[in-house]
Amino acid sequence: MALRHLMSPLDLSVAETEKLLDLANDMEQHKEQYAHICDGKRLATLFYEPSTRTRLSFEAAMMNLGGKCLGFPSSDVSSVSKGESVADTIRVVSCYADICAMRHPKEGAPLVASMKSSIPIINAGDGGHQHPTQTLTDMLTIRNLKGRLDHLKIGLCGDLKFGRTVHSLIASLSRYEGIEFVLISPEELRLPGYVTAGMRKKGISYQEVVQLGAETMKDLDILYMTRVQKERFFNEEDYIRMKDFYILDKEKLDSAPKDMYVLHPLPRVNEIAVDVDQDPRAQYFTQVQNGVYVRMALILTLLDLEGK
Ligand code: CP
């Protein structure tokens, strides 16, 4: 098979995405059947930016498949701190591993790595740009909860400017029929123009609103909350002004539809009160668990082992 990378959710066709989600569900059901499929394989996790879920779920995924993991959790503890380029780093890591997940604060850095790599590279989040494996996780969660990925009204709330998970999720869901987005953000944190321009070009229905109230939530199938991305702000004053703009608490959720699920890529800061966690509509920890199965399925797909 030709070398394949995952930079954007659009690198997988709709049919490939559906097949991968089916595989992820099968893995959850039949864990033992996949326990040795990656024996002798190695995953490198190169994280130039902090992570809990993405890095650890990639490592758990590879271990669940019988493989091993190596890598670094921050640039300070690698030769990046001595000035080594992404291009050189990946040429070196290609000698040690069979597949690599890379997170980087600079948009496009995993793409640069993919151009120099002899092993599959997975974009594990690049700046405020894309986060395709979070999107696969979100898609699996939505499909399992709602039974479909088409004809859904999705509210996206919070930092839509810097939130890379939102950009990737819009790109992927926009390929399905009957998708409508409600974009809920302060004026200063609206979706970047290139994303809304792309939606208009494809004829995707969307509205932009500021308030997160009963009126906004009344027809939503999914409310996808996001945190304000502190690390992408140029000054702390703006972050402090924006950080508590939205707080979904129990009282607010009581005014939402009974079948509106709440998702969040996590980490959460203050935007979802902990009293929401007990509500059966709060599904963000299900998302976390789904992230492991999706990454197991992706590793097999990119290593061309899914039929083995
Ligand atoms: N959702 C997500 O990307 O979380 P981490 O930053 O902890 O990896």
C-alpha cells in the first residue's frame, strides 16, 4: 500500500471514515481479537505541545493492539530544544518507529514532517488549524448516540476562532446531507473567515449567535462546548475577559431538549460546571473512551492491517 498520512479529516473519504468508525466499534466489542495485530510494531508520539488525552490514548491504542510506544511529551526533553528541525527529527524517528503521531503549535508542522517521512504521520493537532483524530472521536460519539451523521443540527460553542477541533469537525460533517450549524461565540472568537467561506461555498446552512440560552439550544441535536484557548491569545487581559463567557450549568441545561447531547473535546476549564456531569446528556467522558478505539482503528488503517 502507498504511504498514507492523516493531516485533515478530509484525507479520509466519507466511505473510509464510516469504515473506520465501524472498525472502532468492532474493536470495542471484540478487544481480544485485536490484541496482537500490531505485535512488533512501534508508535512514536512526538508532542511539541502539552496533551493528556491525545498522546495517552494513542499510546493506549497501540498497546491494546500489542505494539510498543516511544516518543517525547514536550520539546524541552528532546533535541528540538537544541534547534533540530521537524524535517530532521522525523527522518530520524522514521528509523525507530512504524507510525508517528505528532502535535505541534505551528500550523502545518505535521504536513512538513509528512513530506520527509517514510512512515505514516498523523496530525495530533497543529496550532489552531486541525485536529483530525479528535474529529473521528467526535464522529464516532455522535453516530453512536444519534444513530446517524446526517440531518443533524449541531451547536458549536466557545472559542471557534482558535478551536482546531471545531474546524476539523465542521470540515468532516459538512460532507453529510442536512447538516446545520449554530455557531455560538463572542464576536471576537468567531470562526475564521476561511472556514465560513468554505461553508458558504458548499451551501452549508449556518447561523452565528452570541447567547447560549434556551432559544439557541431549542432544536439542537448536539451541543459541542469548547474551552477558550488560552495558549493562542496574544495577551492575558483578553483571555481573562473571554474565559468565562459561557458556562453551561445544570440550570441552563434544564432548559435544553431532552435528547440534546453535550460533547466537549476536553480539557474543560469553567465552561461546563461539574454539576452537569451527572446528566445523561453529558457525554464528554464517553468521547474520551471512544478516542482509544478510533485511534486503534486509525493505526490499523494507516498500517494497512485492518483486514488482517
Ligand atoms: N482533546 C484533546 O486534544 O485533549 P489533549 O489536549 O489533552 O490531548
